[in-house]
Amino acid sequence: MKRRRQELLLTLPSLAWLVVFFAIPAVLILAIAFRPGDLRGGVGEGWTLETVKALGNPIYLPVMWRTFWLSAATTLSCLALALPMCWHMARVTPRWRHFLLLLIVLPFLTNFLIRVFAWKSLLHPEGLVKQALVWLHLASEDTLLLNNAGAVLLVLIYTQLPFAILPLYAAAEKFDFTLLDAARDLGATGWQAFRKVFVPGIRQGIVAAAVIVLVSSLGQYVIPQIVGGTGDEMIGNKIAQRAFSDRNLPLASALSGALLLIVLIPTLRIAWRSRKEGRD
Amino acid sequence: MKFLIPLLLFTVSAFGAETLHVYTWADYVSPDVITKFERANDCKVVIDTFDSNETMYAKLKAGATGYDLIFPTSYMIQLMEQEGLLLDLDSARLSNLKFIDPDILTKVHDRTMKRSVPYTLGYAVIAYRKDKVKDPQPTWAMFDRADLSQRITLFDDMRETIGAALKFLGHSINTRDDAQLAAAKEVLLRWKKNAAKFDNEGYKAGLDSGEFRLVHGYSGDLFQVTQQNDKVGILIPREGVTASCDEMVIPKSSPQPALAHALINFLLDPKVAAENMEWMGYLCPNTEALKLVGKDFLENPAVTIPAEIKAKSEVIQDLGPDIAKYTKVWDAVKSE
Amino acid sequence: MKRSSIPLLITLAVVVFLHAPLVVLIVNSFNASRFGGTWEGFTWTWYEKLWQAGDVWDSVVVTLKVAIGATLASMLLGTLAALALHRFRSRLQSVHHTLVMMPLALPDILMGMSLLALFVALGVQTGMLTIWIAHTTFCTSYVAMVVLGRLQDFDFTLLDAARDLGANRSQAARKVLIPLLAPGILAGGLLAFTLSIDDYVITFFVSGPGTTTLPLRVASMMKTSRNLPVINALSTLMISLTFIAAALSFRLQRRSS
């Protein structure tokens, strides 16, 4: 019994905190989704399915589709960039490795909004990047680098890259690189070794990185708001609009609940998988 | 560590004095005016800003009870009153109420100033870059200009933007007619193709920097931009504009009602109001203060709009349950 | 065997990509132009204005207060959670594990909304307390994750050795476990601190009167055209401070190894 008591003592503080400030609020959100909204901006009395039915409104489809493809594109791009980076970092000397890690993390330590805003400056119609592209004949005077889906994707990739690199790097560090030498001895080219030995070897890291980036992108709304145009709203923008502009808390909750369920599926799978593998 | 000492002194001094919490729009009161008030009353004024009435209201309903003075737009006040959020004002402490222009009282919800006092009168208008826009015309039809495509912004505000389309079509901005709203929706979908984004605050910086060439903006904010950048001009659409009156209210939960009254009265003082007006660019409906401001301030079209356009202008009103019609139009415009 | 130089090139390109906006910020903090689209001459104006901007420094104070509070609380809760998760394998721990890991995956907007709903339901006034609670909640998960990673590499036979040498359980914990875990706990704390000072979305939902943190202040300043480059000046200062701190810790690490 002493062991059980020890377990409870260690577990209770964080468990209690998270139940009160995480689990219960999540349930509350789902609950509010089943109440009617009232015009005064609060939550109405009684229970109803109307709010949830309102999710069936066709206007949400383009937004959900856009959210999904932007998040997927961000995830794939981040993985495509992070994999070769981690390959390189894991093979250089520890001094270089730490230096590179520092370089990657440093921008991360600056205020998020400011970094996004700096992109507005970089992509400005009269800014350096645009002028350089025009000079290189890659763009015309009228091309707009800002306020469109491309800008949103670029800034999404920019902000999510560190989240992809770090878990991949952690996995790459533990990878046994002698396996690659063995593959080469057996006649594989560098690229084949990369694809058939390295990538499967750090599979857990890749999955973790993919889930983190995907989930994080799905809920974004600040980036589309700042660098996006009129047709680039994501589901996060809709939730914010419902919660604040439209004074419709139940509908905001219903949307949040839908997003929560979408996000939960890959997350729980990862959590259970890693717990299982940790146990073995 | 040079800044630590003044920082410490700053925070320590704040402990001794009383603090007044103000919740208002960005750039909406002159910092010099605030400093004068702080000195005269030995207090500290902390200003939090919101960028939409709805956000402010949501925050209040969610339990933000520490505010002493709030600056909502007139149509919001009806709602806040019904919710019992507002304190009855003590007119004995507001000797400067007499300077309020009686004409503005006909436009606002609370005509006797029982719970709200008018602060500014502003209009939603258009501004443009003189060096980038050829042949500017004072009409809402400017949003249809294909040569300005992707360099235009519209308000990210349901009532303001639908209102502009309604005015363009010659209807009232408070209409409940479904056919008129459907026509407005079509107009907005057309304008949306030309618009770079829907924006409520960033348009000022965007116009100033040349990112945008034509913006939908508030008269006072645009006035501020013209002060700093002479390449910016203002157009008052001849079909009429939306007028809004922002007012000062004290929430029932205010911890410092006496000090809040003092600030209201201070802002109504003609000299203070004149100085504040010229900094903000918005008109304060204060008869004495208007006599003290510079002539070129008064003649700026953003401040005093031509009488015939004023006659066609309307104030946004709360529409009760019919607001759902507008929400439907707005949702459709935003997602298609 | 020829090593492809593609990974190196990609790495370099990504590093440049990650740092490009920072360079823009730093350059623009000295740029006389208000927008940074074009260079209009060198100036110290924005730094002067930063010095005078009382509301910006107020928000720095608020941000630091919340961050320090949340970091300490989450270091405690996160470490305890990691210890429990590592040592025990029961049904309770499975639930515990899920609860601890989920905030990592939840989009900020959902976390913000749900906490706001909780505070509304409980009638708690939004302010410093609610921001602190919100930050501690998401930081705990990060600390737990970092410490758990450290624990997985931890050699528990060291504790057995200490006990063989006569230490009791609490002494073994204090003198062996904690010191060896300390780098992990500190790393988690540093991560928590960074996340807290940068948080915008969640703070936006749960902040109240007079609790404008730096990110909230930056957001509202971004929308007005007057003093925008002041933010560039502030960012440059922060970047420089971070760089100096990182360089120092690098030096210290080199010395100790």
C-alpha cells in the first residue's frame, strides 16, 4: 500500500490541476455547444440540438477544406525541410550540432506576433523581396506577395518549422548511423540509404513532428488574419468571429468542439502508442 | 540595467496613487491630456484597448469587472443598459455636461445623458493615396475600381461594410428588408473580389506605407494619417455615410466611480476637449470646445462633412433579433 | 563515398530563412521610415520613444510577473507528473499520461475558449490570476515532457548505489536524483518561460483590466501606425539579450566539459 500512497502523492498535484483547468473546461465547451445562443451574447437556457445542427451550414465547408489543406501542406513542407536538416545535424560534430540547434531555436525566442509582422515588412509590395524578384524577372510589378494563401502558407511553415525540427532531431540523435554504413556496404546509394534505412528508423520522431505541426496549424487564426486576404480564413478565424464579433458563444463552442474532436484522434493515437512502446 | 531603476520607481509610485482603469479604442485620447489628468488628481490611468464593441462586450460579460470608464459606440449602449451593466451618472459631479451639443443628443440612445455621455462623432469614409489613384471620386463605387484590385481594404465589421453597400444602393443602413439585404450581398461579393483584406485597424498603417491604395476607414483615424502623410487624401461618399457616436459609460462594477466621473468631466472641459480633438482627429460634440479649435481642423473634410452628405447619413442602431439577417449576409460574403 | 551536399545546403537555407525576419526587425529599428518598406536613413528615434513608452514597460512588468509565476508552478507540477509517469504503470497513470500530453496538442484558441468558459461559469474575474492559471496549465505539459525525456535516460542504478552506501530514500532523492534531474527541470522551466512570455491567443481570452501583457500590447500597437517601429526597437533589445544569454551559457558549458 505504501507504493500506492507514493504514487498518489506524486500524481495528485498535476492530475488535480489538469482535471480542473483542462478536462473540465473541455467538457464545458462541449456542453455549451448544446445550449441555444441568446442575442445578449450569453448562453441561453435549456438544451437544444439547433446549435450543433448549425454546423451543417454549407458555409463552413470551404473554410474547413482550406484549413485542412493549408495544415497538410504546412506539415509536409516542414517535414521535407526538417528531415534533411536533422540528417545533416546528426552527422556533424557535437559542437556544430549545438551551434545549429542554437541558431534554430533563437528566432523562436522572439515574440511570435513580431515575427509574423516582420514578414509583412519583407513581403511588402514595395519591399526588398519584391524588388529582388522583379529584378530577377521572377515577378512583375503587379504581383502581390502579401494578403493571399501563399503568404499564409509561407508564414505557417516559418512558425511551425522549429516544432518539426526538434522532435525529429531528438529521434535522429538516437539513431544508429552504423546502419547506414552497413547499407552502403551492401550497395545502396546515399539516397536509398536515406529513404529505406534512416526514415523508417526515426519513424516515431516523424510521426510526433507531423502530429505537432498538423494540430498546431489546424487551430491557427492569427497568421491568416495578419498576412491573409479576404478568402484565406481558417476555422480558427471563424471561432474567434463567433465568440467575439457575433456574440454567439454556443456556436463558437460547437465549432471548437468539432475542431477538438478532429484534433483528438491523431493525438490520442500517439499518446497511446508512445505509452505502449514505453512500457515494452 | 539602466532601465531597472526607473522601472522600479514607476511601479512603486503606482502603489501609492489610485488607479483608474479605462477601456477604450486605440489612439483615442491624447496622452498629454491623460498626463494632465493624472497630475491634477494624483492618480494613475491605465488604458486597455479593444478593437471592436463586440470584443469589449464579450470581455465584460466574461467577468472583466475592473474597468472604471468604457467608451462603447452608441448602439452598444442600449444592449449594455438592458443587461444592467451601467451605473447611473451623478450629474452633480458633471458640471461640464452643459457644453454637449444638443444636436448630438437627438442621435443617441440616451438623450438625457442618464448613463452615457457623448464623446466623439465619427464617420466611416474612404481614404486613398493621391500618388497612386487616378481620378478619385467621392462615391462608394470606388470599391468597384478594377485598376485598384487587391489594393483595397474594407471594414471587417458587419454593420459598417453592409451599411456601405446599402448606402451605395440608396437604402437605409438599418433596413430589415430581405430584398435590399440580398442586393447588398451581391454588391459586397463584387467588392470582395477587389479587396485585399477585411481590416479594422491595420488599414491606417497599410495606407501610410503604400501597401493599400484605397481603404475603408474611420474619419478621425484617417485624419491622423493625413497629418503624418500628405500623400493621403479623404473622400466622403456622396451617397451618405454611417455616423457613429462613441460615448463614455461607467460600469456598475467600477471600483473608482468618483474618479471616473472626474475624468468624464475633465474630458468635457472645453480647453481639454479642443486639445484632445486636434490630437485624435475626431469631432467632440462640445459647443465651447469647437470655438477653440483651429480653423483648418474644422475645415478638414474628415472632421466636418458637407451638410448635404450629413443629411443622408445615419447612425447604426441595434436591430434586436433581426441582426440574424445581417449575420447571414456577412457569413455568406466572408466565405464565398 | 561521396556525401551529398544537399542536406547541408538545405540546412543553411533554412537557417537563413528562419533569421531573415529578425534581420529585417533589427535593421528597421534604426530605419527612419515608419514602415520599413524602404530605407529612409539612420535614426535612434524609435529607441528614444521606447524609453518613454510607459505602457510598453508596464506590459513588460506584467508579462514577467506572469511568466515567473507560471514557470515556477509548472516546474513543480511538471516534475512531479514526470516522476509519477516514469515510476508507475497503472490505469491511473494512463489517464494521467493522456491528461498531461493533451494540452501539447490542443490549439491555443480551444484552450483559451475553454478556460474562458470555465471562468465565466465560476464567476471568476479575469485578471492576473486567470492568466497565471492558463499559463501554468499549458506550461506544465511542456515541463513534464522534457523531464520525462530526461528520466528515460536516467540510470536508476545510481540511486540503488547510493542506498547501498547508506543513504535513506529521501537522501538518495535529494542528493542524487534531483541534482541529476536539475538540468532537465531547468530546461523545461526555460521552455515554459519562453512560451509564457510569448503567448498571445490564450492570454487574449483570459486577460482582464490592467493585465495587458507584452504580446497583447504589441498586437494593439501593430494596428496603429504611429509608433510601430518602437516594437522593432524593443525586439532588437530582446534579441540582443537572448543572444548574449545564449552565448554566455555556451561559454559556461564549454568550460565545464
